[in-house]
Amino acid sequence: MADKEATVYIVDVGKSMGQRRNGRDITDLEWAMKYIWDCITNTVATGRKMAMLGVIGLKTDGTDNELGDESHFSHISVLSEIKQFLMSDIRELGELIKPSNVDKGDAISALILAIQMIITHCKKLKWKRKIVLVTNGMGRMNSENLEDIVSKVKEDNIELIILGPDFDDAEYGTKEEDKDPRKAANEALLRTVSEQCDGVFGTLEQAVEEMATPRVKAVRPVASFKGFLQLGNPEEYDTAVRIPVERYPRTMVAKPPTASQFVLRSNTASGEEGQESATVVPESQPEDGSSLTNVRNLRTYQVNDESAPGGKIDIERDELAKGYEYGRTAVHISETDENITRLETTAALELVGFIQSERYERYMHLSNTHIIISSRANDKASLALSSFIHALFELESYAVARLVTKENKPPILVLLAPSIEPEYECLLEVQLPFAEDVRTYRFPPLDKVVTVSGKVVTQHRNLPNDDLLNAMDKYVDSMELKDTDEDGDLIDTPFPIEDSFSPVLHRVNAAIRSRAIHPSDPIPPPAKILTQFSQQPDQLLQNADRHLKNLMEVADVKKVPPKAKGRKRAREPEKPLSGLDVDALLHQEKRVRISPNNAIPEFKQTLAQAETIETTKDAVKQMRSIIEDQIRNSLGDANYDRVTEGLGVVREELISYEEPGHYNEFITELKEALLKEKLGGDRRELWWLVKRSKLGLIEQRESELSEVTEEEAKKFLSAQ
Amino acid sequence: MADDNYNREDDVVEEEEELDETGYKSVRDAVLFAIEVSDSMLQPRPSADPKKRSQESPATAALKCAYHLMQQRIISNPRDMIGVLLYGTKQSKFYDEDESSRGDLSYPNCYLFTDLDIPSAHEVLELRSLVEDEDEAKDILEPSEEPVSMANLLFCANQIFTSKAPNFVSRRLFIVTDNDNPHGNNKSLRSAATVRAKDLYDLGVIIELFPISQVDHEFDTSKFYDDIIYKASPMDPEAPAYLKPESKTTDAHDGISLLNGLLSSINSRSVPRRAQFSNMSLELGPNFKISVSGYILFKRQESARSCYVWLGGEKPQIAKGVTTQIAEDSARTIEKWEIKKAYKFGGDQVCFTPDEQKGLKDFGEPVIRIIGFKPLSALPFWANVKHPLFIYPSEEDYVGSTRVFSALYQKLLKDQKAALVWYIARKTAGPVLAVMMAGEEKVDENGVQKMPSGLWIIPLPFADDVRQNPEATLQVAPESLIDRMRTIVQQLQLPKGVYDPQKYPNPSLQWHYRILQALALDEDIPEKPDDKTLPKYRQIDKRAGDYVFEWSEELDKQYNQITANQAKMTTLAKRPAKGDAADKAAPPAKKIKAEAGSGNIQEEVQKHFAKGTLSKLTVASLRDYLASQGRATAGKKAELLERVEELLETKF
């Protein structure tokens, strides 16, 4: 569990905060709120009940606080007590934050009030306490009793942050020219307070700028395994080694928040007016959220039954037993045998053997990574593991181990690598593939070409010649990402990880927060930092320019014009390996009519040999009657896959022979026949299948000769 | 049949990655074995090794391969089909036809032993008995006196594919034969066969040949088969030129190596190649692009989830689940277009329009863009989040892609460099920063490719994905202790010092299906799993045992020194809790125990067990004991006691 948090924000809403200064196009208050909203929405986004916050308005028109009777607590209002902030609170606060008509109100008094609120709320319990004060430093500040404030802040361990627009900050490099002397004095005062409290004092510009760097959520390490690193079997051999170890994640993908599904409430959806029905209304509803209701998944079960209408019957969940599929055989497993297929295992990290690190292919890494450290606070275990880590390191070896994290969990094979840093030693662990996890797709080698006759060729249009190899060599070298240290010396750095942030994660988070505060504003573009690695660095490109030009010239890569792709008319007919002219043989065969049982090959062959449009037209006609027969004779959905295949082939072929019209005519009439139940009854399911398989009209995007626009094609599919 | 497509859709929801680009086709594979039955195919080839008395003939080896593939695909591709067609047999069988049917046989001397379908348990059993049971085998595996017409065989296969596996993306005919010239010089039979082969090609069926050389005669594909096999697969137009080793002749003269050779070449083609994406731009620099296709070569194979079975019918039937979405307030069924997406935030929903929603993940068109290069050593071992992606050039969009890709590959391999790439897999996928490295081709002992040459894309973790290391105590081991451990490590190298995944089948996956098979076939449940991942304990003891003792002695010595030093340094302070475990770790040196600080909880528990006073132990020590045995530690004391007792009873 994360620590409990209580933060009080003090926002200066004085009249002077409503001004635009120093050439900025937003008011000081809007600027300050950028920062405050960022902090608040960050807290809200965690969804944690114990991450609480309160807000105090400084220099408000009225006075609303428990110490308000005293004069120097006037023009200070508690806008929100310390509590968990929700959307409704954000909306409320949004209404309250606007420049007031006064510049009266003491920042120091507001600080005292904030401390008071925290003391009341947190008492002496364990909380992370924090006060953030944003003010422009105008107005009068009371410098009495500062020691009391400092001692209280320190005593309760409150983190204090004071920021303001155009505050001088030598370190960051801001200095306001012609500063109002009162502001200068107040700045000095606030700086002293914050320094004495070990707090932070800074200029708003820096704080807003730092918002651009995404905040990385720290996750408390949780062990994913505590047990023994074992060598040998301690049950049978007294030569077995057992070292108590713990396993923690080293990498774990942080997922962006997922959107949930909602639909409009029925009363809204059906257009009926008013009348909240008796449905349960979830607690707080936003303006547009109130019209939404959750989506639930309802699962029903069906089995085949030839005697039933439609060939299927519904079965209640209670009537079903658990089981598995073995091929197409259903294997039922009774409840008592539930674990029968589970392999019995005991938790352990057992060493299988060792391999040489240089003979391991890095691409075999199959998963995220973990670390293995010795059981904490166990010096002997630490000593033992350290000797193992160093031995691996010195031998340039990795260990292969079998890991079972909990009793009866499936074993996995992992690779263990030594990691030795000055103050930290551990094993790094990653999962290895099993035999079943490897897909043996094969590809021709890249450094030679083997011809059909088995001859090895080293000069070929698919192989680079020496010029190309040379040009590539130079280009790659010129594009080396080099890092330098402060003195400008080259240093070895790993690939960027620490300063690369998940674009989708932070984009979605930023969008949600922006929408929460400003519901009607468009979503801001992604922060620059998220796309910093999306392009080659300019500097690098300049250096490499000459080599790139050379490489492009030597490579002589040509883009294939989109039209040339997939056009069949001008193409050579496919030939078998021997190069035999099968088409000549086909000619001799004289296949006049397309036979239904060999329809697809014969249709293709007819088109390939067609010399006149008439032949093509006739072939389509024949296919059409074959397909219609298949539909008419289909028992339920029995022939639907054949039909889809047939349609798909006709469609593809007519696109490549540039006769889209024939298909479009065919599919239009077929649609009508299907929906009017002219082909053996209700065939709506088939139409649905056609839709899903995207076998609708051929549109212009697919074939230039088509007269069908994208909208027309869409409309054709969606219309019932 | 059409139903199978629904499952596809479910898969897409779960596994967004496995997207296909095939449009109307169902992403499944159908393999039909066509195994020739002839005197020479049935002639056993004795093993050269006198110890292995095997009588493997080419035909039985082929059947074994089919059986093996069938079992394997039930696990790895449960929706794919397989069938076995014998040809050249005296008997004929095709669906409803056999010798007893009246009229002419459509496909004489073709025996459809296993129909093309997702295999059932019964069919697995049948095929196994054909492989194992000699008598039945003798009946069916009797060669005909008439030669079979290849055209007929090919058309028979055509009909099986057309009717049983319509609309599959991949349909393959595996021909296993030792006859390189079935029709000699008979021109009309030859041309009939070539025409039927062209039909298969146009239908989208790929013929894959597994030639077996005869003892005195090398298989020569140019005599006949080069006329019926086509270069590129029709479904995969960008497939690279024909891979020669595909038809590498299995010419082993003894049965065992014949079987192994055949197995490895069939295994290498067990799954059709499916691209993750095709013709994506690989951008080497501004305005310099080539096209590549991506493939997943490593991916954790999960066992299928349990399903619901209906026992009310004649035989158990899988119930198909249908999900409908309803509105919570009114329980009315809703359509997809009605659904709105919203994020939960501060107890409410924050809404976006579908376009806005899509736009959030849109960082541009799919691309692999090279940002720059670094040495491969700049990729830390731990910087990994998921399986890699393999990419290979395609000439479809840019002519010349292959040679540029090859040049890049050779350069990266030669200098051990890697590229940093900005990688967007799909428009909706969101960008990833990745490292692109070269991988060399690897072949097995039969010359069959195990790992292709190409480039690999390894996604890097973002800063958000990196976890901080927990604090830990560190006692750096002295040289003397490291030296002794080093000896142990040296003793226990895996063969050739490499990890070969093929040697380690997933034990829980195999066990799961082994049991299902036994249940489905009503066999005895096997007692012990064959778990190849278990360490070889006896070997470890034999090879490293003595060295472990030496290391263990040194560990005790070093540890005692540390505790002595610590005691000196902290005479006043109360010993921190961390000493506790360590104190226990020094049992009286009766027997050398190579334990590093696990304490003597075992002995204590055993003592109590012997006396029958286990219940006197605290819950904490029971848990400690169970944990030290790798057992679950959850539950109440009574449950813990039961578990401990059970454990000790089986032990002694």
C-alpha cells in the first residue's frame, strides 16, 4: 500500500493575478492553475482513496475559514477541505477559481491555515504531508511569528513548495527586470521561510516546464517468488545446494488506462422525455455521464442438435460440465478430477545447466525480466549467491534454470545472467522459449542465392554488390548515436530507456486530465517529449547526408507503382519448377464448361486464356450459377464457406483483370436474391458473412475502372 | 463450418497482435498427407547400429511422422485440419465408396485413411494402431499390382480440399514417396498429372514433396516432380524464391536416420508461414525506404482454456458460447455502434468521441524507422519486455529491398551493431522504441534450417516499464569462494554450451494433453510425466558433488569470519533481526549440509513428527517448513498440519 497523502494547495486568486504579464498570452492565474490542475489531476488519476487534498483561496473577495475572525485571516477562503478529490470536486473548484476584486490577504496567514488543516486532519498518524503555495508575491505579508511556522512545518514533517510567476531564480536563470520592490521583499521573505523549512522555492516557469516531462509512476517492489535457488536434488543427494532467494520484476509494461464500454440509458436512447425511472442511479453523475449506463456481457450456450430448428439448441449454464477439447473430441472432466491435467510441481528455482553467454542469441528473450537477489537480511545467502554471480561473470556464462513460482504452477525455463554493480549484485532473469514456442518458418539465406537446380550464386540482383556493401558500411557508421559526457568525451551509454516515455500511456493520461478540467476543449496534441525518438536527430542526419545520398544511389531501389501490383493481364502465366508450359496442355484439354466440382481452378484458367470479353463474361455467368446452386442446396450453413471462397476468388480475379463491373453486377443481384429469400429460404446469415468477409462492391480504391465510390460501397454493405 | 470464424474474432479481441490481412479467408491450415504404398516403400531398412533393432520402412516412417504431426497440431493448432491419404494400395476407400460399392470407383488405389478434419481422439487412435499394429497394417498397406495414376491422386486430393477445407488460407498436400518417376515415359499420364497439378495450384493448394531416396537410387526431382511443383506459393505471392532444402532428399539407408530425417523436414514445415504484417516500410533514412514483412517466430504457446461440455446428448459435445451485450439499466440487447468508450476518472466517466479515441493512439502510419546505430552491447540483458519480431525483405513495394536489407544485415552482423528504431506496428497500436539486430542462419544436423537469417526487432522498455531494484544486503564473496563455485559451474555445461529450445518441450502443456488423450481414448492415466526440464540430479551429484562440498566448507568458513567481525564491531548494539536466520544456518557439523542459511527448520519439524507433536509447532514455522519444500503456505493451521504430515509421510 502506498502511503497516505494529504496536500493543501494555496492559490493566490487576487485581482493582480488576473493580469497578463511579461508578454504572456495567459493570465498569471491561468498560468498558475496549469500547474495546480496538473498536480490535482495527477492525484485524482491514481484513484486512491487515501490520496487527499484540500484547496485554499488566497485574496478572495470574502472570507471563509475557521480563523477568519482574526483580521489577518481575512480574504482567505477554504475552497475545499482535505478529502479525496472526485470529478464533482474538480468541477466545483473550476467554478470557484477566478480572479477576485481585491489584492488583500496574507500569504503567511494562509500558510498557517494550511498547517492547521493538516494538523487537524492527520493528527499524529502516518501521512505524507505537503503544502503548495502559488502566489505572485504582491500584497502585504506579515513576517511575525515565522519561527513558529518553521518549527511546526518541521515538527510535522510537512513538505513545503512555494512558487510564483517571475520569481527570481538564479539557478534556473530567471530574473524579473524592474521588479516591484514589495514583490522583491515578499519573495525574499518566502524564500527564507522555505529555506528554513527545507522546502522548495522556485519560479512558476520552471514548474510548468517540468510538467512536460512525464511522471513515471514508481511501483513498490513485490516479490514474485521467495524460495530457493537449488543445484541438485536435496531430497536425494546431500551434495545439493540451496540458496534462499527472492525474485522481483525488473521490467513490467505499464499499460495505459483502458476505456470502459457504455451506452446511452434507455430513456434517453429511446428519446422519451424526463421521468427518471426506478433504475439504480450510480452515485455521482456528470453532465454527460448521467446519460450513460454500463454494458454487461451476457453469455449463452448452444449445442448442435439436428432435430432442432436451425440445428442448434440453447443450453443453460447449469446443465453444462467442464471439459477440454482434444482435437474435435470433447473430453469431459468431472469436478473431482478437476486438477487431473495439471502437472504437479513444487516451488523452486532449479539449475539445469550452464551455457556460454556469447553463444546465446539475444532474440531468444521471450518475456519481461526479473531480478533474483538473496533472501533479504541473510548474510550467508548473500555470500553464497555472490560467489555464484561472480563465477558466472568470470566464466562468461549464463545459467539455465527451471522456475516454479508456486506449488503446482507450470514450470518455466529461465536464463540467469550475472549483474555486478559497485553496491548491488543480482541475477537477471528472463524466460526462454520451450520447443512449442518456436515457429519454424523458413526463409532463404540473405548472403547467397540458391537456385532451383541447387547451385549457390553469390552475384544476383537480390544480393548486394561490393559498392552497396561499402555504401551501407559508411552510412551505418556515420549514423552512430554517440553520447558525450560533460567534458565532451565519448561515453558508452545503453540504448535510451530512462528518458523515453510510453507515448500512448502519457498521451491518454494527458487527454483524460485535460478533458476532465476543460470538457469542451479539443484534446491537446501529444507532448513533444513523447515523440523525441520518432525522427533521426538533425545533427546526425547532417553528418550522414553525403553517405545516405551515396547509399541511395548505389542501392537503386525503385518504388513499385500501385497499378502494377496485382495486375494480371500482362503477366506471365505461372509455371512449375521445370518451366513446362502447362497452359499449352490445358489448351489441348479443351475445357468448355466450368465443372462445379473443380470450379475455382477452371474459372481461373478460363480467364487466363480468355481472348474476348465475351469469354470472361460467360465464365462469370457460369461461376454465378455454380455459386447460386451451392447456396440453394446448402443445408443450413454447410456450404457457406465454399460460397465465400468462390465469391472471393471471382472478386479478386475480376479486380486483377480489370473487370470490376461484372462482379458488382453479380454481387448486387446476389444480395437481392439472398435478402428476398430466393435461394432456399432464409440466407441472412450468409449475407452477414459476405459483409464480414468484405466481399461487397469493388470500389474505386480497389480498381480504377470501378464506378463505385467508397460511400456507395459502404452503403451497399450496411443496407439490409 | 462458418462458425469457426467466430472463434477467430474472439481471438482477435484477446490477442490483438495476431492480426491477419487475409480478408475473406479463414486463417487456418489444412495438411493432407499422401503417402505412397509400394514394395520399396514397405521394405524395412535395418538400422546400422546393431543395438537398435528397428525395422523402419519408408512407409512406416511416413505414417509415424503423420501421427506425430497430428498429435503436435492438436496442441499447437487446435483449429487446423489434417488427413492421411494412402495411394498405390490394393484397397480403395473414398468417403462412402469402397470395394463393395457398386459401379466404378472414382479413385482406384487411393485409400483415404483419415479424412481431412480437425482430428478426433478416435482418429488419433486409428492412426496409431496402423503404425503399431502389424496385422491391420498388413491388410491396408498392401500395394496394388496396378500403378496408380498420379492425375487421379491429385484430383482426389483436390476434391478433399474443395469439400472439407473451403476458404482456408493455407492448404497443403504433403507427398511422401520414393518413386521419382511414377509414369516413366507415358506422355498422356504425365500431362494429365501436370494439368491436375495446375488445378491444385489454382485452387491454392501447395504441394510439398518429401522425397525418399531408394537404397541404390538417388531421388531425382527433375524426372517428374519439377513439372507438378510450383515456385512461389500462390497464396503468398511475395514468398521468396523456392527454398531448395525444402525438398532435400531423405537418403538415409537405415531406418532410424530415415525417420529422423523425415521428421525434421516435416517438422520444419509443420506450420504454414503467417506474416504478422506484409510490406511495411523500413525507413533507413529520410526518403529512403524498403519494404519488409514481419513474422513472430517465438511466442509462448498456452494450453487451451477449459470449455463447457454438454453431456445430455449421445456423446459429449462442446457448447459454443455466444456473448450478447446488454445495457445494465434495462437489460436490452445493444448493437456495436451504440457502444461508447469512456475512461473512469475521479468516480465518473470522461468521454471521448470514437474519432478522438482513435486519435489518441495515432502517431502516424505504420513504419519501422531507423533512428541511429549503436554497438549491440548497448542493449542491456534486462532491457526486454516481450517476444521479438522477425523481419525479412519483400520486393512487393520496393524493387531492390532484398539487396539493401541484405547489405544492412551483413553490416550489422559483421560489426555487431544494432539499430534504434521507432516502430509502429499498426495505426492503432501506438509506437514502440525498439532495437533491431541481425541474426544468423542456423541449421540442424540434417541440414534443415532451424533459424533463418534476418533482422530481429526487440522492443525496449520505456522508463515507465522499468522497476526499481529493492534494497538488499550485499556480502561480496571472496575469491576463494568464487573459485570453488567456478569449478562447479564448469562441470555442468549444457551440450555445446548452448540452449536449444527443441530439447525442452513444455512439461505442463505436454502433460495436459497427455492426460486429455488418455481420457479421450479411455486409456490408463500415465503415472509419471516425462519432464525434460527437470535437472539431471544424478549427473549433477556425480560431476559436481565433491566440488559442492569444498564450496560449502569454504562458505561456512567465510561466513563465520563475517559473523565474528560483525560481533566485534557491534558489541553493544542489539543484534538486528537479520542475524536470526543466519544463526540457525550453522547446524552441528554432523553431515556437511550445503545449505546457505535456510535454517534447521527441517530437523525441528522432523523431530516433532517423530514424536507426534507436530501441532506444537507455530503456524509461522509450519509455513517456513512448507515454503522450504516449495509447497503452498496458505491456509489455516489445521490445513498446514495436514500438508506437512502428508509431506513427511511420503518421505519416510
